Amino acid sequence: MPLREKQPRAGRKKQSNTKKHTKKDARELLRRSLKKTPHKGSPTKVKRVCLSEKNYEIVDPQSKWVIIELSEETSLEIHYEQIVHTIEDVLGPETESFIPLYVEKVQGKNASYVLFDGYVFIRRTDDVVSKIFRLKSEHIKGPLFIDGCMRLVSGVRINEYKAKMQERVKTLIPVAGQRVVPKVGVFKNLEGTVLSVDKKKLIAIVVFEKASRVVEAPLNVVNLSILSDSSQCNISL
């Protein structure tokens, strides 16, 4: 007689091998999982807006740049998309500009750092000169005039601004043990502690504690506010 395979009894529950982890075990498991797969709710993939990429490119030191004055109510952090749209619409999408703003886009939301407010810069060309006086909007006053003359700055000065922006972004990198608050994402406005920082990738591992739960999340340093840190520079033209 052929042997019958043993069938499991109906309603019999399979024993689970899952162990209950302590708080210390949970931290270690999270650390290991972060190395393999990102935390589902963490904004680990950071897409840099084109504006920021252009702001790192070195320009011709011999070039001349028109200073464009913004309205008093305009904030680069809030209105930069409208400003860029107006520049491209009036002067053309190939127009070379410098906006003193660093922007990172995370999950459709922007986190940014402003070098200084009130001005943007357009590289002077014959085509730009022929259209520059049409560059006006709710947020843009137009070219800056001093003593009846349109104010220009050299490419050397623009490169200096870009270098200062890069230096300032580097100073935004927190160190282990510092308290930080994310500006965007699922951890927005939650206070956490920096566990470690990858300075090359600008990624900080931040620990958030809530009740008995401990969560570690990899976050871009630009999206973090270091407690008691100033976020804006004063630079003269």
C-alpha cells in the first residue's frame, strides 16, 4: 500500500520563529536594513533641480552680468520657480543666469538654502541687452540702475558667489550627536539626533525616538535644520 503524505490538521497554526527584539536589537536591525534597502518612508533619493546644478558651474571670468533687482516682497525660496519661468519666457530658455539659491527636490518638495535675497544675475549678451527691459513681473523689478547707469558685475564676482555658496552648503553638514529637524518628508518638524554623516554624499543618518520606537533615517543634509544654526548669509554686491 502506498504511503500517504501527512496532511496538516485544519486550523493548526504554524509556529512562528520570530523573536521579540529589544530596543537595542531594533536599532541594530534598522542599521543593517538601511545598508541593503532604504527605509520606505525616508526621502533617500534626492533629485537636484537644474537650477542648483547650474549654480555650481564656473563662468567665464571676463563675462559681464546684469544685476536684476527683485521686489521687496519676493523671496527666492518661495518664488524662484516663477522667477525662472519669467526669465526663460522673456529672454529664452538658453539664457545663462545665476540665482543665489541652492535647491534640492525630495519627493516633489523643495528644500533650499539662500545665499542672499533681492537679486538675480543674467549674463550680458547682445540678445539679452535687446530684451532686458522687458524683464519685469510681479516679482522682478528689472535691471538695477545706480546714478543712471545699469549695474553690471564681472564673471569673477559671480564665481566668488558660487564658491561662497558651496562653502556655506558644506557648513550645513551636521556632526554626530547634533540635534536636527528635517524640513521636508515624513519626519518633517520632528527633532532627531545625528548618528553619522557621509560627507561625500551629503547624507546623514538621523535617529528619531518616539515612545518606545526608534527609527533611523538617511536624510540629505540640505534638508536638515541644525538647532541654533543660522541659515542665511549677508553678502554685499
